Amino acid sequence: MKKSFCSSIAFLLLVRLTFAQSTSESIRLNQIGFYPQAEKRAVVLGNSGQEFVLKDFKSKKVVFKGKLGEIRKSHYSGKEGRVADFSSFQKNGNYVLEVASVGASYPFEIKPVVHKNVAVAAIRGYYYQRASVPLPEKFAGKWARAAGHPDDKILIHPSAASSERPEMTVISSPRGWYDAGDYNKYIVNSGITMATLLSVYEDFPAYFKTLNTNIPESGNAIPDLLDEVLWNLRWMLTMQDPHDGGVYHKLTNPRFDGMVMPDACKSPRYVVQKNTIAALDFVAVMAQASRVFKDFEKDLPGLSDSCKVAALKGWGWAKRNPALKYHQNEMNKNLDPDVVTGGYEDKDGTDEWIWAAAEMYVTTKNEDYLKNLSFETHKPMPLPSWSQVKALAYYTIIRNENQLGPVDQQYLRSIKKNVINFSDNLLAGLDTQPYHTVMGKTARDYVWGSSAVAANQGVALIQAYKLTKDKKYLNAALGNLDYLLGRNATGYSFLTGFGSKQVMHPHHRPSVADGIAEPVPGLLSGGPNPGQQDKCDGYPNKFADESFVDADCSYASNEIAINWNAPFVYLAAALEALFTK
């Protein structure tokens, strides 16, 4: 794996040097490459030329000729483009796509396992986000750093005080992942992150059994993906009050740290208020983790049971406190110190109840968890996000359909239908979309963290493919990976460290403060966001699909986050598993 990874990086460096002066940014494609048997498309902006050719990267020999498609127009900018479809060309190699009147594309590869290094890097992205531990050069390369945030002397904030743990009580809560570009740790955002990573393992366990990501735990009896998940899982377990089963919302500084390395941060850190949403997210993750780690009882004795017990206690607390919300501004009016880090405030817990109940039911086989519960399949399925997790319940029910009782088949049928309908709606009009992707069909796709929208759409499409075996869903999922790796209106590959036009300046404290030109690799940039809430200079315009700036001041379009990386990991790894069987 290491040799293959290094050779691919060397190829990409050669590509950037060779083509820095001769490429045309008017040709947009997946800058990593394509599977031999899969669909392959590029988009050529403008209306010049009628034909395109593929050329061998080294010999410059023409190996394929094709005609450009009909003009398609962006409904955001009005810009025109045409699709170059070279799906029928299946020979392994390194190539460029050229249009005589436009120029040449960035080079790309056609080969099996073409996205393996991308998938590995995205998983390794979590290693670089580890708190409480040094990252040695052996595993972190030039991004090695000292340990920061030991988190072994965490204070109970007044909002989290109880008779057993009064204000300013000291607890230990180490490990976990830094949430995003900042150094705090949030239960709510860990919820969907952990669920997505555990789910890709549940859906494709064979793929991960031998996948080496070069982390300290590599080579033990646990798949590397699960070893990484364990780093955050063990932290999450410390966020449950052992006295009553409630779960703290987050572990945080009162204010964000500056743009410094982790070991330079010395501010006191707190756990803040227990609440229903955090408890239910915690319950769902622990129930799912209990199932997954049951297969590793020999190597992790007692862990599965500990997760199940934690889930049961958390569920009991949530039932006793069914509507306790986290309102940061209200809290700050009455209690000190003020906390102004990420709020992750969710006004509606309906979806969390559905998700937690589904996970508890599948783990315990106790149908009481489904009593008086509606899966709301009469409503269209919403795309997963940190504040909307209902679809995670759907995926879990489908994944475990063989364990459902006869009474529960009614849920299963309606849930499957809802998942397929969601994917069909994504596919509607695909042949007219300017970049031939389901991503970007509506302006609603371009929210804060739009890259995660594209990745989560891909996850949903893979669920539909698994249900139907209809390749239209698989091809559309691959199209969204193409979007994330360069076939988009910005021309950027949004995963740090990959592509010829890379994100170089993410809003990510270690990448800013470490003195290294290249950012920490394997992190997914947030992507276009016309809200431009950061008011950072450099946005090209307000067009929804182009509203991106590669600057570290742009937390609205260029931050990274663990919940954005997770669906990218799922999408890239699932496609590798499915296309390389």
C-alpha cells in the first residue's frame, strides 16, 4: 500500500510540474482518474470545438476520439459547457483529454482501484485530527506534531453541574477527534460521523479487513477503520455522566483557540450541559458500536457490552428528559464563563428519537423501542446531516432486514420505497445537468459544507443500488465522487493532497500553523457556499456553484469537518469495494 501510495503521489507531482503551463482549466474532470469498466466523463466549458481526443500522457499518441455532447447551461451562472463521454475507452494508463480550440485537461489515470489512495487518505484524515496524543513522523510524515489537549483535567461547567459532579469538578475526557478547523470535541457532530464510518464497515466489511492506513494500530487484529473509530468512541464514553446516564453536549474551550498548533493551547476546557439531542446521538452510536465490536470480543473484551450498557443508560436518561434542548445564548445569559464555540443546536429531536430507537431495536431485538414510533415514511426522506439523522435509521433497518420480525416488514417495505424514491428524485434530469452530476441540481445543495451534501447523496445512491442492483444509481454515485475530485464549477479537487488543482489553504488550525506549505492531507474542504458568512476576500462571485475561495479565512467555504469527511470515506471506499470485486 505504501509503495502504491507514494508512486501515485509522485505521479501527481510530475503531473503538476509538467502541465502547470499547458493545461486548460476549461476542462473539468476527476483529477485522480477512472475505473476501466465505469463511466468516464469530462466537461468542456464554452462552445468551441466539436471533437475531443484522449492522448497517452507520455507518448502524446492519440488513443481515442469522440464528439462533444450538446451544449448544457448552468442555471446559476448561465455558463455553457459540453460533456465529453469516453466511457467506452477502457485501457489502463495515464492520459490527458484535449480539445483543439481549448487545450488539454489535467492528466488522469485509468486503472482498477483508482480511488484506493483517496479512500485511505480520507480515513487517515481522522488520524491527523486525534487529540491528546503526539503524531510521530513514522505515521504522520512531515505533518508530525506534538501532543495537545491531554483533556485529563476537564472542568464541569455550571450548566453541567449536578449534586454528584458540582461546578468546577475535574474529570478526565481524553482522546477523540478535533471536530473541524478548531480544537473542540462535540457529541452531536460525532453522532453522524461515527454512524457513517461504522455503517460503511457494516456494509463492506470484507473491504476493510485488509485495508492498511499506516496508523499506530495497523497490523493488529482490528481493521484500521475500526481502530480509528475506537479513538473517538473511547472519548465519547467519557462524556456520559456515570451517575445518571446523561451526556454532555461538548468538550470545549470557552472561546476558539487562535491559529496555533495543539500543544500551544493552554486554555481551560469544560464539558457543558447535558441535553436530549446529545444523549440520543450518543445512544445511537453506542448501540451500533455494540453490534460492530461484538465480532472483536477476543481482542476488545467487554467493549461491546460496555457500549450496550452506555446506550441503555443514555436511553433511560433521554426518556426521563425527553425535550431538554441546548440553547447556548440563553445559557450564556445566566452562567459563566460564556461559551461561544460551535453550538450544534438542534431545534427538533424527532429524527434523533427515530434513529436512536432503530439502533436500540436492532441491537437489543426489543420491539418496545418501536412502540408509538413513526418512521415518517409518508414524508420524503431528508438527506442526512448533523441535525437531520432520520435516514440513518432507514439505512440501519434495511441493513439488518434479515433480523426483523414479521410485524416489522411493514416498516421495511415503506422504508425501502422511501430510499429508492429519494434516489430517483436525485436522478431526475441528470442528462441535462451542466456537470452531469446529481449534485447541484438545486441551490439548496450549496449549503455550508456542500461537499458533504455531494458525498451524502452518493451514500444514498449506493443504498438504492444495494437494494435494486440497478447501475444507474451506482453510476450517479460515482458521478458525485467525480464532482468532489474536480468535475465541478470551481475546478478544484476538494480533498486536500489530491488532484492537480488542489485546495491548499483550508481553514484548519494545524495546516495554518505548522509552517508546511501543503495542508494536512485527506481532509474534505466544505465547498461552495453562496452565504459567504465569513466575508473573506477572494470569492469569485455569488453564483451558488462557484462561491468558493481557497483561503484559510474562509470558514464558510473552506473549513474541514469530521462529519464531512465521513460520507466521503463511505463514498470512496464503497465505490472501491463495488468496482473492484
